[in-house]
Amino acid sequence: MSRLNGNRTEAEGKGLKVNVAILGAGGIAKSMADTLVKMTGDPRYSSLIEPYAVAARDAGRASDFANKYGFDVSYGSYDELLADPKVDLVYIATPHALHAEQGIACLKAGKNILVEKSFTANTAQAQELLDAAHETGLLCCEAIWTRYMPSRALVADIISSGEIGEVQAATANLCYPTTHKARMTDPEMAGGALLDVGVYPLNFFDMALGADTSERTISEIETSMVPYKTGVDATDSIALHYSDGVMATATASMMCPSDRTGSIWGTKGYMVCQNINNIEGIDLYGLDHRLTRHIDVPAELTGYEYEVASAANAILDGKSECEEMPHADTLRIMKLMDQIRGEWGLKYPFEQ
């Protein structure tokens, strides 16, 4: 069990911080390590978390990683990390197909987990991981950073204010050329555009349109994809029809860059969010298409600090999920992506 035991007062009284370990040493792990280091130098977070350990399948690689970012400990195997009683929170930074198995191992070892998106490869894996979390009572949350960012509240406030009127439609795209990364094209690792970049437009719609409410549910999906030579999806088109007549369309690809724009159209005007993967600013337009105002997004360290802080605070408060991305939301998005892949007839080898 975590040495913090969900007791904030006791932990703070002892001067304890949430020791964060990273499982994996790839690109996203490096981004997280950079974030953790910057958080220790920021008074908002310096008394909350501590970059503590990294584990990789190669001891030399883990050691180099730890030395570069100033981590106390490095491990050449994941089992060594799981056996360390000082680890409070494990950030899982491996390919999608490994998340469930590794997450369950962490939970059984008494470690709280922050799991990089997509949470797992499919709903069955997600449910298995969440079942393990419920059994242990430990924190288990999905690290999709846009759910935790201040920009989320900015978008929600604009919509709820009525400034753009009643929402009628939305569109979003996210595309990056990433076929040079082996995991992206590997069916065994649940590669493809949907789980890596397509998940962001879907989450953008889910947050902005309130698709988790009884008043607005998805009633129909129209979708198609262009396959990569390995069989995974290379470029995706997804249209979501909602029960109240709202429609949202998404495009995702691992073959090319895109403008990454997210737009929400209402009866009185519309908003344009620059870069749905990390909103940089929001422009509002009236019926005459004239810019009415621009909204800046608060400055950030890297953008990952919000999910880390949320997870650390949840651990200290003895919670098993983060408010920004509760288990129900994670499951809903996983089920939606399963349904989309079902429309394509795309199964990963381990699902056959």
C-alpha cells in the first residue's frame, strides 16, 4: 500500500511529497520527466511531488534517463520499480496494448497509477484495469492532458454563457506524421491514428458538447478510414450524430500534419480553438464572421503539470479517480472507439 495512505494531514505533517516514477523511457516519458523537474521549481507544485524513479527494460537506458533528469533511482526492469516501497505514483508511458497488464501489476503492488492515453487498447482491457483499481482502492486515472487543462473550463464557460447561442455543430482535427514510430504502425501494439490522435477530437467533443449527459447522447456514427499497409488505421473520418440534432465531425491521421483546429458553431456565432491537442487561444466570431474577441490561455510549464497535480492531490485525499477524468468518462470514450473500429471491421491481433 502507498506510504501516503490517503492521509493529507499526516503526509504534510511529515513533509512527505508524492514520489512519482515513470514506467518506460520513450518520447512521452521524457516530456513527463521534463514536466516533473519543472514542477519542483514552481512554488505551486514544489511541496506536492518529487521526481523519484524511472524503469526501462534496459538498465543503461534507465540510468541515462535518471541522470539526465536528476531522478534518484533507475531500474532496468519494471518488477524492480514495483518492489520499491517509496514509489507512490507510477506514470505508465508505454504503448496502448501494454497499459492494462502493466497497470494491473502496479495496482497489485500497491502503486497508484496515471495511465497515458489511450487508457487501454479496448473496453474489455479498460474494465479489467478499473476492476483492479476498485479492488485495491488505489488511484487509477487516464492521463489525457486536455481534460485537466484550464482551457477546458474556458470553452465550457463560453458555451454556457450563451455567447455563441445554441450549439448546432462542431468540428475538430488532429493529424501528425508519425509512421516513423514503430508502435504507431504495429497492430500488436494497438497502433493507428484513432487511439493516438483521434482520441483528442473525440474528447474535445465529449467535453465541449456534454455528451455524457442524458439530454445529449450519440445516436448514430458515420465513419470511414484509410488503412496503413500493416492494417491499422492511417487516416480517419468520424461523424457523430447526437440525439438532439447536434452533429460533430472529426478527422485524424498519422500520415500528415493538420491545422489541429477545433470549432464549435452556434446560432449566434462560433468559436475557433487553436490546437485541440493543447489549446493555445480561442477566437470568437459573430454572425457577420467578424472577430468579437480573443481569449488567451494561461501560461503553462509544459501542459502535463495539471494531470500530475490532480493525481497527486487525489492520492493525498484518498481518492481512487480524478475529477477531471473519472472512470465513467474513460470507459465512455473507450466504448466509442471500440464502436468506431467495429464499423471499420478493424481488430487488433490480440482481439481475434
